[in-house]
Amino acid sequence: MSDTHAALPPGAENISRGGFNAYAGPFWRLADEGGAKRYALRVEPKHMNSSGSLHGGVLMTFADIAMSQTSRAVSGASTCTTVSLTCDFTGPGKLGDVVIAQVRVTRQTRTMVFLSAELVCEKRTLGVVTGLWKILEQ
Amino acid sequence: MTTPPAGFTRTELVDPFEIHVGPVFERGSKGARRFALIIDERHLNMRGVIHGGMLMTFADAALGQAAWDVCDHASCVTMTMQMQFLAPAKLGDLVEVTPILTRRTRALMFFRGDFTVRGEAIFSVASVWKILGQD
């Protein structure tokens, strides 16, 4: 990793244990802040598109992982599954960026979790995401 | 190397992340291409079904290829994507989609896609693309 790359915040915990999460990642868990669950991704060469920006698929994968983790954390369930997800791409990510996902729970029922996430890099917002998760197993 | 499904050829991918997670396959002519993904071990989540992030990446790739057909390889970017996860898909499944152009304006392209495995809908997407440099 070149030293032009921003550092991950201290205390970041790797949450990519295997499968596509590890193949596309790694993704990191950060400490909660201001009522939001927070996660991080450092943009690597494999994450790019041919225009030199972060690929939209990586941003959506990151959002899906961050919001799924949050669904499990707030529900205590071992398994949650994505039912729907909407992503607005509001700005490009660049190589070496550390993108932070700030995830909030809008509403939780016995079987469903409604979530929103803002994906930011320093002062820039790269994506705004809303989604619905189904709690599969308590 | 993954063997293409019968009747399909390998799509020429240019984005590093799509090359990382591919290959993607296609058949049919420009503007009416059908795209396919064979689910392998790299694409799975810890429950052993395709990861939502992989499906969304395949969607962005397939609809992006279709958008390129429409705007003749002009620079274009995804503005928004809306997705519904209808059913899980498993290792070895062939996921297929023929992206549909819903409407095109001077600057925007509206696409939708219904993704199937063995003819059953598993994932559905709608997206809006902006052609850069067009008002």
C-alpha cells in the first residue's frame, strides 16, 4: 500500500471472513458514532472502473455488507437477508480513498429492518442508500 | 477458465472490478444482448448463496454494457439503481438477463432488468444512466 493511501481509523476490525465479502473486500467495522453504525473500505486498484473511479458495484457491495451487519447487530439475529436496496451515486470515489458507511435504522419490526446509509469520504458524499432487510433466524 | 454456457461468448469487460469478479457471458446482437453469469465459489456469501453485492455488480455490468450499446460507447455513469432480491441463487446456477431500455432522452437512459435462473425470477433492477457532457 503506497503512503498516498489514507489510513483506516484506529481500532478498525476486519469483518471479511470469506466468500464474496473477502474476495471484494476487505471491509472494516469502526466504532459507533452519533447513533450510526460505521464501517470502512479502502479503495484498492481492483475496486476501480475504467474511468479511474470506484466501481458502483463495490459501493453497493459495501453498503449491502454494512447494512446487513447492522441488521444483525440491532436484531440479534444470526441471519438477515437483503429484500430491497436503492443506491444513488452522488459522487466518484478515487483510488486510496477511505470510504466510511454511516448506517442508521429507520424502523425495526419483529421480522423486518428498514435502514439508510450514507457513504462518505472526508466531506464528500459518494452514495446514499436505503434498504429493507428480512430477519431470517433469531 | 470457465467455459461459456451453450450459445454464449465471453463479454469483453474493461472495468478492473468487473474483470476481478467475472467472467460475464453474452449472446445476441448489439442493443439486444442477453448477459449471463455462472455462480462460482468466489460469488457466495457465508450462507452458500450468491452475495447481494455480486448480483448488484453483475447488474451494473450488464446494464452498463446495454447502456453502451444505446449511446454508442459515449461516457456514461450510473446515477441510481433500485433493486429487489426475489429468491436466492446457488453455486453453479446460470443467472441471465436481457436489459430493457425503458426510455432514452438526450442525457439520460432508463433501464430495467429481470434476472432469472432456469426461467425463475430471482432479482430485479431499475437504473438511470447519465450520458456525460449532455444537458
